[in-house]
Amino acid sequence: MKITPIAGLASLILLFGAITVAAADISQTKIAAESGDVEAQHQLAQMFQQGVNTAKDLPEADKWYRRAAEHDYAPAQVELGLMLIRGDGLPKNEAEAAA
């Protein structure tokens, strides 16, 4: 199986995100995310996407990825694009994923 550069980058981001998310406390992360911290928004989205320290909630993950992505946070843009391509918790939308 050939891995494209984008898929390789996405895999690294997912791996790194899984490591950092596991150690995080959701209540503190949510406070930081609500105050506008884009890294916390991304981390909170990962927690909801993976069901770490909370119930898995893909629409909530989408919401937090979008907030971070709107501030040009590249890891959130990649994650959101992957959700849109796969249709994870939201309708597939390759056009929006490419934007």
C-alpha cells in the first residue's frame, strides 16, 4: 500500500494527537478552548472524536475542529478535512474538505 504525503502527515498528526489527548483533563481543556485557545480547541475536538475522557461525540468534535480551523490552525484543518472526506459524524463533502 502506497502512502501519500498527505496521508502520512495525517497519520502523524493523529498519532501525536492520540498521545497528547490521553493525558488531558477535559474540563480544563474545555475552559481553555472556550477562551479561544486554538490548541485546546483542537485537543478538545480530538477528545470528542476519540471518546477520550468523555463520550465519543462526532458533531461536537466537528464543532471544535471548525473553531480551531477558522483561526488557521493547520492540524485542525487536516482533521476536519479527514472527517469531511470520510463522512465521520457529518455528511461526506470532498469539496469542502479541499477548501
